[in-house]
Amino acid sequence: MITPLALLGGVFYSARTLSEPWATLTRVDPLYYLVDATRKGLTGFNETTVWVAVVAAAAVAAAVFLVAATVIARGWRLKP
């Protein structure tokens, strides 16, 4: 799951140079915002605002945390 997200995350290209539907898919990818915030910190160049990147990262982190907490609470695939 990480590899497709990384390839669509704008690591190797600018999202502005993509045609549709790839530009939309890139902007839906949560790794895009993490990469863009890192790029802003290192080079000063960014395509989105830092606050959008922080909100996107926090939303993904909260969703993953809730899924993990639910799986642990149910004991899914845990041996008795």
C-alpha cells in the first residue's frame, strides 16, 4: 500500500505538471501533503499551504489510530 501512495505522492515530480486524472489522484493521496510539507521545510518551495498538510496528516493519523484501536479492542486475529 505504501509503494503506490509514494509513487503518487509527488516525491519525484510536481503535481502541477500532471494531467487528469493523475493530478486529482495525487491530491487525494495523504503522502502528497507530507512530502509537500517536507519540501517546504527543506527548500522553501511548496504547492499547498503548510496548514493543509498538517490537517491532512492529522486526519490520516487519527483515522489510522481509530482503526488500530478498534482492531485491538475486538481482539481480531489474536490467539486466546
